[in-house]
Amino acid sequence: MPIKIRAAEIRDCDRMMELIRELAEYEKAPDAVTVSLDHFQNAGFGKNPVWHALVAKTDDGIVGFALWYTRYSTWKGTRLYLEDIIVTESHRGKGTGRMLFDAVTDEARNRGMTGMMWQVLDWNEPAIRFYNKTKGVRMESGWLNAHLDF
């Protein structure tokens, strides 16, 4: 079944939220998703959108997406921060993730960004292998994630 990559639309948000919850289950944090559908939609398609996304679609519907936002580094300049690539379990290993990753890389280049950044859990061996197949990818150590929730 052919896969088409296209820009996300507000009508895709319900399915994107389902995939977000699927990812949370996979990452053993099913209760960590607290964002509401309204907030998610407004953050992507409201008056001041903060995220962008591409979806992977087949004739059966959306099977994955990549969501990103702009980050600024005082050392490197404007960078694309890849928040998530999510592919539903039944479509993993079929090239969907690679298509999304390559499309996001193209977006970053076309927008004149100086590079991309993302995080991967240290126990997620399939994701680490996926990223390590990309020429030029560096996995860093020595940085700790810090969070302040409100």
C-alpha cells in the first residue's frame, strides 16, 4: 500500500493524538499524556501555531507523523527540533519512519535552518539503530534533560 507524506491538517489531530497515546504506551508512560485535543489543535493550527507536522497516509488512513518546532541555539542558530516521529506498530519496519525523517530533513534545509536536534531514550534500541543509519547523525552524552512543569 503506497504511503503519501503531506502537511498535517487540523482534521488529522484526532488520529495524531491516538498515535501519541500509542507512543506513550510503548515508552511505558501511558499516563504521561496530559495535553487535551483542544490544546493540541490550537498549538498547531491556532492564531500562533508553535508546532508543524507531516503525516504519513495510506488508503487506510494516517499511519504515522513527525512533529517539530523551531529552536534557536546561540551557538548554532536556527535549528529544527524534532519532537516526535511516531509510526503505528503495524507499519514499523516498512520505511514509513525513514520517509518521515527524510521529509523533515528536507523541511529543515528548505527553511534555511542550520540543522536538526531530537532526543531518543537510551533504552530504545530500535530508534537508536534507526537514527544511526543516517549519515552524519551524532548521539551525544553528557547532557541531562531538565523540566519545569506548571
